[in-house]
Amino acid sequence: MIDFQNAAFAKLGPVSPAELHGEIAPLLVEGEQLHLAFKGIRDSVVFTNKRLIAINVQGLTGKKRDYSSLPYNKIQAWSVETAGTFDLDAELEMWFSGLGKVRLEFKGKVDIQHIGQLIGHFVL
């Protein structure tokens, strides 16, 4: 599993969920749908209607991958931080039961409030 306390996730930018669907499809359960997808330099994060899936590309060739599944029903709290005038990055922090804090940074035009609303919809 990804060590989220020490993870070096590059800042994530939005991509079409269709771009990652082929890679994620074998992991999805019946009725699970992709809602949002984000990609860094190598790593990716996908939000479905049931969980967040973090993809950590490993090794020089990038063929080895770690898929960490973080179910929404384990989220105890979350926080969103919008981009500012000088700090152009948005941030999402989530506290998972049994795992601790997971922090994701987003670059560019990311509607972080929509991400917070999506999480709220599936958690509350």
C-alpha cells in the first residue's frame, strides 16, 4: 500500500475519467462508476461512487503499479483548501479510520469544492 504519510504525489491535474477507465476497469465492482480522474507526472487518483483509488507507478519502466483502494465509508473527516492568488494549488485532506490522513494536492483549474461535495454525497 502507498505510504500516504510520506507519499510524494506530484500535483495532480484533471484528466478525463475515460483516460484511466481501461486501467481501472478490472478493479471495479458491480455498479461502481468513475466520477473524476486526476493525473500527476506518473501517479493518478480516481474518484468513483464508492471509493478513491490511488495509482502509484513504481520502478524505472513504470510497469509495476500499486493500486490503493480507500473506501468512502472509512472517511471520518475531510478538508478542502481552495487555490489563492499566490498559492495556485488546491488541497484535499481526508482522515481515514485505521489509516490516518491522506493529502492530495491539485494544480490548475480544479473545482476542489466539487470534490468536497462529491465526497460529502457518498460519505454523509
